Amino acid sequence: MLTDIEISRQASLQPIESIATAFGILPHELSPYGRTKAKVDLAITNRIKDNKHGKLVIVTAVTPTPFGEGKTVTSIGLTQGLQAIGKKSCACIRQPSMGPVFGIKGGAAGGGLAQVVPMEDLNLHLTGDIHAVTSAHNLAAAAIDARLYHEQRLGSDAFREQSGLAPLDIDPDKILWRRVVDQNERSLRTITVGLGEVNGPVHQGGFDISAASELMAILALSRDLKDLRARIGRIVLAQNKQGDYISAEDLGVAGAMTAIMSQAISPTLMQTLSGAPCLIHAGPFANIAHGNSSIIADDIALRLADIVVTEGGFGSDMGFEKFCNIKTRQSGNAPDAAVLVVTVKALKSHDPQAGSEMDKLAAGYANLSWHINNVAKYGLPLVVSINRFAEDTQEELDWLKARVLQEGVFACEVCEAFSQGAEGAAALAEAVVRATEQPSQFRYLYETKQSIEAKLLTIAEAGYGASGISLSDKAKTQLAQLQRHGFDKLALCIAKTPMSVSHDPKLKGAPQGFELPIAELKLNAGAGFITALVGKVMTMPGLGIRPGYLNIDIDEQGEITGLA
Amino acid sequence: MLTDIEISRQASLQPIESIATAFGILPHELSPYGRTKAKVDLAITNRIKDNKHGKLVIVTAVTPTPFGEGKTVTSIGLTQGLQAIGKKSCACIRQPSMGPVFGIKGGAAGGGLAQVVPMEDLNLHLTGDIHAVTSAHNLAAAAIDARLYHEQRLGSDAFREQSGLAPLDIDPDKILWRRVVDQNERSLRTITVGLGEVNGPVHQGGFDISAASELMAILALSRDLKDLRARIGRIVLAQNKQGDYISAEDLGVAGAMTAIMSQAISPTLMQTLSGAPCLIHAGPFANIAHGNSSIIADDIALRLADIVVTEGGFGSDMGFEKFCNIKTRQSGNAPDAAVLVVTVKALKSHDPQAGSEMDKLAAGYANLSWHINNVAKYGLPLVVSINRFAEDTQEELDWLKARVLQEGVFACEVCEAFSQGAEGAAALAEAVVRATEQPSQFRYLYETKQSIEAKLLTIAEAGYGASGISLSDKAKTQLAQLQRHGFDKLALCIAKTPMSVSHDPKLKGAPQGFELPIAELKLNAGAGFITALVGKVMTMPGLGIRPGYLNIDIDEQGEITGLA
């Protein structure tokens, strides 16, 4: 079989204007960026606001493995399959970060015959939204340090006199806003800034990957530009020496940050290999952020399509949980059905010593069962999709499907979108259509009016199967502070390893009886949630021993090679 | 008068496709980015390679002041004026950095009735080229630190075995590649990286502004994608513990860096307020880099236009010197004439104690005279353009013009493009056309085959009027090293203050008898020059006490306000 980038390159793409027109986007609502991608102007929302509301399907997966389970392959394949059976479908997915693209994973545009194309456009820059997030984020960081520098250099009175601004008296040891870069950059996790002769107060800082920026979360959760502006103003950047919060509005930088992001607010339209529309917007990771694409893109797609397919990153304990408890709570767009992606290979990996191949599969089944039960808590009709790999035997697939159907899920189908495109996802598409026609009983796992501790406990126990939680001293101090400032009625966004449903990547299958260790609590007042860092979670990945960038180059024709 | 952004917004822009067609760019050679800007595909170069070669005009200026002399206003105004008198003209200018946009300067798109529009597109992101430079640059930085980390963690033998790669044995204290960000970020000038538990060897590092990246210089100097790839491969990133240079090719990261920049290699077409074409490409600063837009844009424009107007940043000691000695040497496109921009206000600022307004003007004239003589060294027909401000008196303008004409320049005209657009630049345009019809005697100031010291001495004495040079111990060591590695036959790129023709911003007018202190020498093997840091020059600006970002916001209609 050809590589993903070869398939992408050989595809005969339609002009993006044709994709848009067929989807119901008018020419003046489209801003082309090259020939194969275009931004959709938010002015469209007013024109289509009374259109019929389509069905929303959320795609999630079992606990991921390094092999890749093909959640995006399934989302794109399903979108193509729905189109093939006569439904107007659209995929709403995230923009890939260049960190993993050059780190380990290669591209993130689906794969095989279920891809968003051209895949190199999706994987590199796209229409610049991640760059806008990075720039706006780092402008605030520069503004904090510049303000510290000038206030310290001049003293409060002279500063006030010379600048005409009220001193903020920021505490350099209580800066809550780190910097970001769209790279895997281990060595920037913890740094000291302000060294040298005249470069301002020396203090500790560090970089997260841009996908972890609160601005990225905000981009995905905003309703429009006005909402974006208001949320950015609410971001808490630091504390002053009296312990009060200092917001982006206080620093006078919220307007400029919004200006930098004023184009990023528009989703980008691309196409799948079959010519189905795909809206790409925002890219928060699901382990260290909320892991879902934008509300704006969903809102547009739902007014134009019969069925919209979106996905939450990593397993159902990660992006799916946050889709339900964070994104849906803010959007009001309750999902109509869920698809849970599983592979034979992933299940076998939970207990590689279990004996025969069938024994391994049976042993690992506990993980799938855990995720089926997890999705059930949210009251959604569930279709399990077995993403078929070439090495899977018919016996394995038959056993797995039969086993799944004993769980009372709505349906279970084998999906072969990777090797067969739309046709390979037709059965899945049929099942998903039927699932969305069921009455939805969607419900949240917790209520935001609960206390922070109660919400954490609910997520830990009801969400993960933990026996309880423990808070570090740091987290306890932060919790008290959040309560004191009245920020305790927000949703919780758990940052933890995706490699286990617990906090410990070594706990495979469906672990029980563990205590969830809350290391840190971080306010995201603009995004409207509190991030809880659980265990040893890193908000900045590192490059591996043989990073993906080694394979990437341009060829004699100037085409990019080695992306996947 | 309206503000720049109000004028920009009220302008009735032509679709960028119409601008392209009128200019001779075919629809399939154009990649629109929105409705008002488009990338020009490099495939065009082959089609137009036998077209007649237009005339090239380089715009420079006297020593700058904080008021702004209006060099870009003049370049854009001249382009509009040339169009108005029936010439096919094109401006080739740099992409503004967001550092100054949010720092002190506001937008950099010309001003008044001589603007590139829409100015907010030019000033924010444009088509993402600076972001691409920043990303590619920082990928190399991440690659260096990741390699250090893994080699140190495993030891050479285990590293070789596990990665299949030859150890590079990079010396963490001899990393020559800093990081970049497109911000004014004083506090990142000097940092310590790699702190924390497992984040790799701790060492000192720092950030420059993206405009100072060698990749930005390379983007402006490359002939095509293949040349870009080769130059990136040659970049020297670090030294190993034996003192040998380690290149981007050695680290295996050159291909991925090129892939990140593969769209950035195409210039961006925009329009002036009068609908003249403008190619925007690359953005190296003229104080800390070579300060000129791209060779690729010039090459395309010269095959499509009668006259191409480009500019070198800051005064003629800065961008113009580098235009002649670096860019022209690499491009082979010798300029046909030069325009030197001066303002009454700028000249008066050199000696504010000189008495009457006319006395101040006469006292400051020495600076203009210096720049006239400086341009003369390169053998170019020179037109002095007095950029008229509202407060200039007719007496001042008459005196200045008469004084200039005594110097033997080709012509001197008052330019009123700011307040009157094309019409206000018609006389200047006529003069420039006649100047380009003179025989050109263009010559370089120095030959690259001279030794590094001889080249530095020539630039200092013949270029700046210094009495000699002094090298710091650091510079001496670096010089010996460059010679040892065979990198002594490159051009020199002087990084120094633009606020004086010397290294000392306090030395106004036409200083003499100063010694030029060379603090540091930095190899730019990919760009093909050695940067000499002179005096206390910063490769990263800082935000001021009342930064530009305070004024910037979006209004009720979602339009950006406060950009200029």
C-alpha cells in the first residue's frame, strides 16, 4: 500500500470553493488560503442560524497505545461512509500540533484512504491558527516581564508619572502565565529568565506546548469574536504582592491578544479523500488540555450537515470526558451518539504475557469494557467500531464483536476505512445513523455548583474508578486560594497520562482501588475551567531518541517527503 | 486627516487576482490567502525568465530618529507615482515584525495615502512566513537540546546502539544557535535552560527576535527552494567537544526545517492604495541582520515591471550598505539608482541647541551630507527625496533642496505622497526615471576575498568614517576560529545601532575619529556572511514603558483598532 503522503498527493482534489458550495457555504463567506483550504467567515452563523440542527456524533477510543488506534482514521472514514450512504456529513477535528509531527507521530490527518487532504497542509501551519495562539500567548508573557522591569527600575511613583499607568506590583514569584511554543521542547520546561545586565527581575519560568495554552482552550470554547475578547480579558496572568489576581484586562494586553487571534476565530475548511467537508479548528491536547475542536466549527457544521462527526483526544477517560463535561456544557450542543474505536492490537497490549493471541485479546478486553461502561455513564447510544488492521484474524474480529454485543451497546461494526475508504466504513455509517435516531439521554458526570473537591472526587471515583483522591500541599493552597477568589464553581479539566485510565501509565486494563494524586490546580478563568494536574504529567513533551524530523525533507520537485 | 488604519479600511481594494493579472501573474501562479493577499508560486520564474529586465531602485535614508523619516511612505509613494506617470512599477518590501508592531512603532505599511493595504494584514501574520522562520529555527534548537539530553543520558555507545545514529558529542557551552520569537522580549535575552528534574544538561541560552534569525537572512537571500535547502544544511549550529562545527545537516534537521519553510519561499502579493503591486517577502532587521527584502521577490518583479522600488532598513550606513555588499553580491541584480529620504525634522534633531529653526536645520545638514557621500561610494545616480511634513516651512524646504543640489546629486525633490498619494510623488517619480536612465557605475565597498580584519577595517573607515577598529578578546578568538575553519572569505554583516553612523547612538551628525569596537563575530554559513556585533547591540528589543499593545483592540464590528 502507498504511504499516507503518497495517497494524499495522488488524490485528485476538488477546488475548495466546490466543497464549500456543495456544503452550503456561499462564496463570499469563504476566504481561500491557497487552493485546498479556506477560512469560513463567522458572518455565516447569522445566515444559517434557523437551519435545521444536524446530529452530533462524538468519536472516542480505548486507552491508546504507541501503535495508534486510528481514531481520526475512523472519524474521517465515518464521515466518508456517511456521505457514501447519502447523508450530508462533515468532520470537525483539531489542527495537529507541529510538536508531535516532528517528534514521534508523523502527521495527524487520518491515514490510508481515510484522510484529510492535502495532509502536509493540515500538518504544517494550516492557516496559522496555532501560530496566532502562540504569538498572543507570548505577547502577554512579554507584557508581564516588561511591566515588572519598568516598575522595578523606576519605582511605583516614577513609573506612574512617566507611563500614566497605575503600577500593578506584580510578584515575580507568582506569575501564573508561562510561555508556549509549538515544539517538543524538554529543555524549556523549566528555565530562568531575566538574566544578564539589564533584563529585569530574574525569576523562574518555563514553556508549555502551545496546545496547552489557555488561549487554545479559549479558541475552542468561544462562541464568537466578542466572546473571545471577553474571555481573554478574564485570563488571570499573575498575582500582585498582596495576592490579588491580575488579569489580561488589568495589564491592558487583552485587546492586542484578541487582534492577533482575530483571524484564528474562523474555522478552516478542507476535504476528505472522498470530497466530504472537514472543518479544522483549534488544537488543545486531551491529556494536558480539554482535547476537543471548536464549538464555532460544530455550530456551523450542525446547521449545514445531517450528521457532524467530531472526536475527543485519547481514550474516553480523556477527551470524551472533557467533551461531555466541559465543551458540551459550554456549547449546549449535546451529542446524539458516541463511537468507541478499538483495535485488536491495542487490547492485546494490556497483558502481553497472557498466552495465545486469543488469550491476550481476552485479557485486554477489560479495557474496552471499561470504556464502554464509561461512555454509558453519559447516557449516549454507543457504536463500537473495530478498526481493522491487516494482521487481525477473522477469528479475533468475530470474537471481539460477539463479546462487545453482550455489553448492551447499540451496535458493533468492523471498520475498514483505512484500506477501503468510504466503502469500508459504510456498515459503521449505517449503524451510527440508526444510533443517532435513538432518544438521547445525555447527562453530565458532575455539576459545576459542587465544590472543587467534590468535583474532583466525582471524576476520580465515578469517572476513573479510583478509590479516592489525595491533594498535594501545593494543590491544597491553590484550592483555598481559588475558593477565596470565588473561582470554585468552574468545571474541572484533568491533566493526566492518557496511557492508563488511572494516573499511572503502568496500570493497564481496568485498574481499581488507586488513589488519584492531585499535584496542582491551575485557574483558567478565560476558558472557564480549573486544570487539575494529576501525578507526574508534563505540559511540554520532549523529542525522542530518533525524532520524526529525521525522516522529513523536500524532494527534487520541492514536495515534502516523510511526513507519515 | 484620518489615521493610517482608517484610510486603509476606507480604501476600495481591488481583488488581488486583478492586481496579479494586470501585473502579468497568471491565475494558476497565484495562491490567494484571503481576498487581498496571495502567494506567488515560484513556478512563474521559469515562464518569465526571458522577459526584459526592469530597473531597480534602492530607497535609503538619513540617520533615523524616533519620529520616523517615512522611508516606506516614500517607497510606496514612489511606486504609486511611477504608476501615475505611466510606468509599470512594483514595490518589494519586507514583512513587518510583530515585535515593533506591539512595541513602539505601530504598523509598518507606509502611511497616509502611501500605504500597502490592508495594513492590518501586512502587520499581523501576513501569510505566515515569519511564523515559519520562527518554527524552523526553534525546531533546530529543540533538536540540539534533545540530542544533548539523549547522548548524555545514555552515553555514546548506548546512544549509538539504541538510535542507530552517530553521537555528535555537542559541547553544551558551545551552542551557537539561540532561539527566536517574534516579540520584543527583554527577559528572554539571557536564560538558563534544562532546569528541573530530567530536562537535560543545564546551560545558558537566550532568544533573539525572529528578524535576527539566520533563517530570515537565508529566506531573503535564497534563489529557490533547492538553494534554501542547501543553505539550511550549511547552517552551523554548535561545536562538538573537539571544537568542530556541527551543521543542521549533521543533526539531520535541515530537511524538516526546509519543509516548515517550503511555503515561506513564495513572496506575497499585496497592493498599494493606488492599486500598484507590492511584493512582501522576508523581514530581516537592518541593525541586527541584513535589512533587505528577498532576492526572489526582486527577481520576479524585475521581469514583470519597468521599475522596481525596494528599500534597505534604517540609514544608508545600515540597510543600504548591506543591500550593496551582501544582497546585490548574491543576487547579481545591481541597482540602477538610489533614493535617499530625508526630513527637515530629522536633520534638526542632530543639534537641538543650534539656535533658530534654520540654524538647527543647517547644523543637522552634516548628517544628510554624510549619507549623500556614502551612497556616492557605490557609484549610483542619487535622487534625494525630502519627505514633507505639515510643519515644514517653504523656506526650510527651499533652503534644503538648494543645499542638496550643490552636492552634485542627480536630483532633489520634495515628496508629498503621505498627504497626496501618487500625485504627491509624481515629481520624484519623474526624477527617478531619469536617474535610472543614467549609466550605472555600481561597485562594492570591499571584496570578500580580503581577510576578515581587512573587510572590517574597510567598512569602518571607508563605510562609516571611523579611524580604525578594535576587537574584543572574544572577537579575536572567534576570528581565529573562523579562519581555521575556512570561513574567512564571506561578506560582513555589521550589527550596530542605527541611531548614529558610528557605533554610539550619542554621536550625532557626521562623527569622525571614533574607533569601531567589534564585540563579537558570528558565523552565518547558510546566509553566506559573518555578523559582526559592534558596541552594545541587542539582538532582542524590549517593550517600552507604554508599549504599543495598550492601544490595540477590536471594535464592535470586530475590526482591529489602534494599529497606527
